[in-house]
Amino acid sequence: KPDDEAWMRSCAAAVLGVLLLMSSASPLTGQGADGPRAAASGGPQVLAPATVSFKVAAVVADADVAAIATALAARVGAEPTRVFRPAGKHEARHVAAGLHRWYRVALPSAVEAEAAAAALAAASEIESAQVDLQVKKTSN
């Protein structure tokens, strides 16, 4: 159906746009080539607990995505949640667009975010993994 294909293309484009925005250096995120910027006081910023987003690879069967995500997240001591919530009657469209493959884990404070993302990315079942950037307001 042409409407379904157009909807899936627009969803994929929106997801790609959000991911590109999240991964680029931005004054809003305080992230750049040198990592978090120092706060106005000259000291390092204290960020909220880190989260890592990852996408389960297309080689994993749709029925196994949740189990694989749970098993891989357990390696970094976290419980995964879907980035794109289940869509009810439109879930088939989410599956067709691959949105059901995106998960996020909130890391325990003892786990370094970059190391967790690297560990997840090293798994053959993971297509990509990235640290989610934290936004912190530094002044009123």
C-alpha cells in the first residue's frame, strides 16, 4: 500500500533525524569532541545517571528481539526498555519500520557509560549502541 510505505519512510526519516541530532556536537548538550563542557564555575558538570540506547540487529528474528535485548542489557547490569513504546493496533507498522528494535538502558552508577556502550556494540546481535547525551541547565 502506498500510504503504508510513505508512513514507514517518514518514520524512518524522523528516527534518523533524531539520532543524528543526538549524536552531533551541540551547545545544547554540552558535548563536543572534548566531552562535557566545564560548568560556569570552571568545574566539571555533574550529569544525571547515564543511559545507553542500542538497536538490535536485523539478523535477529522479530520474535527474539526482546529476549536478546534483555540478555545483552544484563551484561551491563541494567534492565532494557523500548525507546519507541508498543503501538497497539499499529505495532505491525513499528515492526516493519524496525522501531521495535530500539532499546534504552539506565546504567547503574558504578558502570561507565562509554564502556557499557562499547560492550553492547561489540555484540554481534547489536547494530549500534550510543551513550545518550544529557542536557543540563547551567543558569537560570
